[in-house]
Amino acid sequence: MRPGTGPGRTALPEPLAPPQREPRELTVTEGITVRDLAEKLDVRAKEVLKTLLDRGIFASINQPLDVATATSLAEAFNGIVKVMTFEEQLIEEEKVKEERTGNLQPRAPVVTVMGHVDHGKTSLLDAIRETEVAAGEAGGITQHIGAYEAHAGDRRIVFIDTPGHEAFTRMRARGAKVTDIVVLVVAADDGVMPQTEEAIAHAKAAGVPIVVAVNKIDKPGAQPERVKRQLSDRGLMPEEWGGDTVMVEVSAKTKANLPRLLEMILLVGDLRELKADPDAPASGTVLESRVDKGRGPVATVLVQNGTLHVGDVFIVGAVYGKVRALFDDRGQPIKQAGPSTPVEVLGLQGVPEAGDQFQVADEAKARHIVEYRQSKQREASLAKSASSGRLTLDQLHEQMRAGEIKELPVVIKADVQGSVEVLSEMLPKVSTDQVKLKVIQASVGAVSESDVILASASNAIIVAFNVRPERKAQELAQREGVDIRLHTIIYELLDELRKAVAGLLAPVIKETYVGRAEVRDTFRLKGIGMIAGCSVQDGTLKRDADVRVLRDNVVIYTGRIVSLRRFKEDVSEVRAGFECGAVISNFSDIKVGDILECFKMEKSQPAEPAVPRNRPEGSARAALS
């Protein structure tokens, strides 16, 4: 018997079913509030709150909802949901506005330079820009994405230079996503190589037209026709053979045919009818990000639509900020950046992920979305740490009895976010059946004391790529016996770890610290060059010794000290507490505040003989120490 019925009582009416609503299409973004969802559904907010309450969820009118809950709620009110990120929704709204106003204008093509390692990509860019980028790269190999502007007559072309080594496949893929045209560089004396095929695959996957630059035609063994045959076998038929792929024979060294290459790039760009709205709020993609000691988080952004101004509020992933300053590809400050412009942006509150969407937005909305994303990241991090827990003695005993693999924890530190991503992805692949490499932390910046403490507590090694340990961190590492591996070329780092975990680490060249000095003044002498006036802080500075120049703990140059003077006398070494003048080979960009770190390379035998199989557990750490 229902409550309210029985002798002498009147039956209560059955509750009315909610009226059937017409299907309504709506867009749901992450962190949408109850109020916003109600407006999109065209219902009163209290109806949405009541539905939530019926489901056991207590919420306020300004409560942010996750996508799953918002979608379920909308469907309860007969809504047809389309899920979008906040940035995608803003871009969609701008597209509708552009179609209505018709303010689209031609923009410069964005060109990604791809190809096999050492086929001359950066040298080709240098020849176009008439600069010396290649000379500053470790081992002559590009380590990070760089974006540069070039001019052909009165027209602009934006070039993105992607690293060529196989470890940077993710970087190359990211480059292809922001580009309009791919320039595929193939050496005329070398032909099609594995990374050439990778680059073709990336370009085709992104639906981007390819312009082939057959480079090094000035070399004696150059065979451009053979290169064209190889490319035609892989689906790139030259125009002169009846195909649709533009191929230009060039030489980065002699600058032969470079104007024709630029002309062809502009022609292919014109056929694509590339346009953007310069009056729209700026949107683009983060190519690279890092922490600069003096300027804080810095992001290299390619503006793809709209114009970015100093003072604009923006959102990028789980980071938001206000543009404090903009710098062009040559480091010059600018006030604004239009479509197809690469710029360095200052004013971020954190380091975004390379590849994140950059979008100018309303400050209140941007703050709300970022707070929501950061809270979700914290929840995910807490859930992960709670689920992993600490290893108990019982668990350890069970693992030893089961003969499970030994882990070698690794802390990664690098100068830019792209390198952090690549190393985080590549290091676990170095693992063997006996030893598994586990990345316990990966971040941008110099090796700090907290990194050393973490490595000490976890019995981990620290891999530092293109950065150095802070002075206190170096001292702490020596006291705690933490091994810090310093590298500037990524494949050498991977090779060392691969040999170590396989138990095949041959006699290695080990670096020994000699001393460091701070640059207090700089002056130029005719016939000698740039002289660094230094104060030796620690150890000894030696003539003819190897030296690296550090700026904000990032290695900017490695060379030799060719001259060392105290007052007017040539000296062979200068000890801590004294001042001197030093000249570094082939390097004149020395600045006040730079650190000169003196070191020597010595051959050392591994602690035990190399045994390829049946190596005792923990041998990887022993081989690396």
C-alpha cells in the first residue's frame, strides 16, 4: 500500500513526468559551470541542481563540472552534446565571426625543414638567413625547434627548423602539425635515408605539400638524378617527370638556386590560399618552452591567427598569464605579432607543454579554466602517488623470490621542454631484461638541491641535458654520492645508458672538474678578440684547458682557453681568489655574469669487466658510477 492511502485517506497524485523537450545541440567544455550549462540547455539553473541532487551530487550554481557529468546532465534534458576544449571553442567562435565579417587576409607560409641528420637543413637555413646558427649547435646537430623569418623580395616566409636525429621523431611530428609546407632536404651525395622516409610519412600524415631541396650539389659525388629516382619510388614524382612535387637543386655552401627555392615555396603557398584574420584574438601553438633564470618561464609561440599584443591575457594548457614582453626571432623586442609570426613570450605563470594550444582569452574565464585544469592535475597526481605507495619489506621479499627485474631510477633535467619529453620517452626504451630504467622525475632547469635529495632518497642517477648543476647541488651530490651525468648531445647520452644497462660499457672518457670563474667585465683588443675579465671562484683556471660557458646554468658554448693573463703577464693557471683575463677559442659572445667552467677529459676503466650476459643485478648503476 502506498503512503498516504488507506481507509479515510485521499490518494496522492502520481508525480508528473518532466515535459519532453525538443532536442537541443550544445557545446560542452571542461570546467563548465552549472549556470552556463543551464543557459545552454535553456532551463532554469535550479532544475539542473535538482537533477544533480537526485543523483547524490551536492553542487552550487557556480560549481565547475567535469565533461562526463556535464554530458550526462545535458542528455537528461534531451541535449545533443559536442565536447570541445576551451581553446577549440574560442577558435570555433572566431571562425564564425570571420565568416560573418569577411576579414580574412593573406598570410605568410609556415615552412618546416625536414630531412636526415647531417643533410644540411640548418646550413640551408643559415644560407637563407645569412646567419651562423649551425656553429652554435653541439656536434653540428640541431637540438631544439627554432623558428625563423626570411624574406623573398617584399614577402615573408617563416621557417621552422626541426632536429634531424631519430630521437626527435616527436619533435618532427609536432613541427609538421603547425606547418603549411614541408621542405624536404636530401643530400645529393647521400640520397634517401631512414629519416628522409620518416619526414615524408609525417608530411603525408599531416596532409602538407612537400618541396624537395636536393642539397650539396657542389660536392664531387653529387648525383641529383639518383635522388629524384629514389624519391619517385617513394611517391614523390618530380614535376619535370610529369609529377606534382617541386624539386630544386641547391647548395647551402655556394648559395646556388636559393632564390628559386624561395620562389617555389611562395608559389606552393599561393596555391594553398593561406589566410588569417589579423584583428582576431591571437591563437597559435607553443613550439618550445623553458625556464630562464632572469626572465622566468619563456615560451616560443607561433601565432597562427589574430594578433598578439603586449598586455594580452592568454591561456595555454594548464598555464595562463599576461604578455609582459614579446621578442622576435632575432631577439629584438616588439609590441605585437601578427599571423604566421614566431615570437618569444614572457609573462607565463608556469612552463607549458610544447605543442599546447596558445589562445588569448577573457581574464576571468582563462583563470577559471586554468584553476580547473590544475585541480584535475593535482587530483591525478595524488591518485597516482596513493596507488603506487611505498614498497614494503614483504613486497620486496616477494619480488626477490619471484626474480623480478631490477630498476634503475633516473631523474631528468634539461634546458627546454621538448628535450624533457624526448628523453622521458626514450630512456625507458633503453631497458633490458636485467635492468629497467624508470624516470621518476623530469623537468626543465638546472640541477637543484631538491633534485639531488630526490635522487639520493631514490638511489637514482641524474641525467642533465644541456644544463649544469647549481653550485650547492654539485657539493651536495658529491657528499651524497649521487651520480650526475652531463651531456649536450642526446644520442651520446642514450648510447652511454644503453651500454651501461647491457653491461657493455667500454672504457669511458670521464670528465674531471678543474675550476670555475665568474665573468666580471668584458673588453675587446685588436688582434686578440673578446677578453673576459674573470674572478676565479673555485679550483683553478688553466690555459689550453677545456672550458664551457654557462649562462643561467645552461651551456651556451664549449671550447678551449687559448690565452690567460694576470695584469700584463701570460700565465698557465690562475687559482681561486685571484682575477685574470681569459680568451676563449672562436667565441666572442661573452657577457658579464657568465660562468666559465674548466674541466679535463680522462680515460677511465669500468669498475668491473664487461660481461654481456648474466650480469649481477644492479650492475647498471655500478657501470655508470
